[in-house]
Amino acid sequence: ETGVTQSPTHLIKTRGQQVTLRCSSQSGHNTVSWYQQALGQGPQFIFQYYREEENGRGNFPPRFSGLQFPNYSSELNVNALELDDSALYLCASSSLGDGTDTQYFGPGTRLTVL
Amino acid sequence: GQNIDQPTEMTATEGAIVQINCTYQTSGFNGLFWYQQHAGEAPTFLSYNVLDGLEEKGRFSSFLSRSKGYSYLLLKELQMKDSASYLCAVRDLHASGGSYIPTFGRGTSLIVHP
């Protein structure tokens, strides 16, 4: 069974640029959620995708957008980067409807905005 | 919204027992998760409680009281490798618009010393 993978591991961008982060879900999972985790904080929910549709969104501006593909992999896009976007971005996959919907996390992408 | 409260930091001795508490306020409780997160790594799933009582899994146990809005994670026979952040996450169907998305607390940093 393949776990959740994310790319890239680390990324450095400058303010105003755009970034795309990628996630491959664990085999057998149909749902992908994205989280932003600032240093010393818990993960903050950005949005969730199920069957290629957005299935819930947290309190993040529209410049945070995403996609889910037919193979359940997903992308997180952030436009007009700001310094406060520097964080660990976590992708979690789950199987909606399995009773617990336990989320399993990937290793994360560390984004630094200069 | 939800209020999830955990102690910021705890210290304990190798071989001892430690209890990490989590209190929460929800209107549509639908499960509580505990995750372990080592520095710079992704959260890993530890336990899930949806009914009152104690769930035991090796050295780790998790307890839930829905009427009190209270959970704890109990770690026995502490090892140095248990030094990590422990995240409490609560799923509230009302707060998340009916979707199965957990809200995370800030985490409790546990330091195990010899």
C-alpha cells in the first residue's frame, strides 16, 4: 500500500509569485484535504476535494485554489504569495464513507516566501 | 466555530506515564482524533474515539467523555522517541457544514527526558 506523497519537499518563492504544490493520495482513498501549518500551531484546514469537486473550504482567500484529478491526486495553487504564506503545507487523504474518515498525512511541503 | 484547548507543553521522565488532556466545545460532535507529530514531520494517526470510554492501543490509550467535552491521551512506559507534539482534532458536522473535516488544536509539545 502506497502512502501519501507530496512534492516538492521544500520551496522558496518571493512575494507576489505563484506556487503549485502536488499530492498523491494513499491507494484506496478518494478524498484529499489540504492544510496550512504555521510554526507552533495546529494544521489549519484550507479545503477538501472529493470526486474532483471542492467539498468544503476553510477561512482562506480565493487566491488559494485547488484541483483533484481522476486518479484522486491533487494540486494546491497559491497566487500572489504573501510573507504570511510561509508555512508547512500538508496534504491528507481519506476514504469518505468508511465510517471514521481518518485522514492520513503526507510529509508536507515547506514553503518559504521572501 | 469550535474551541479546542490543550496544554502547550508538558515534560515527563523516561519510563513514566503521562496524560495529555483536550477539552472542546461543539454542537455536532462526530469524532475525536489524536495525532503525533515529530518536529518537521507530518502528523501520524494515533487514535479515534466517537463513543464514550477508553480505547487502548499498545502503550497509547485515548479516553472520551462526550458529555464533558473532554478527552485524554495516555502514554505509558515513555520512551525518548515519544518527544513530539500531540494534536487533538475534533470533527463537528455543524461547524463544517455537514462535511467530515476535523478541526485541530494547537498541539501539546511533550518533552521526555532521561
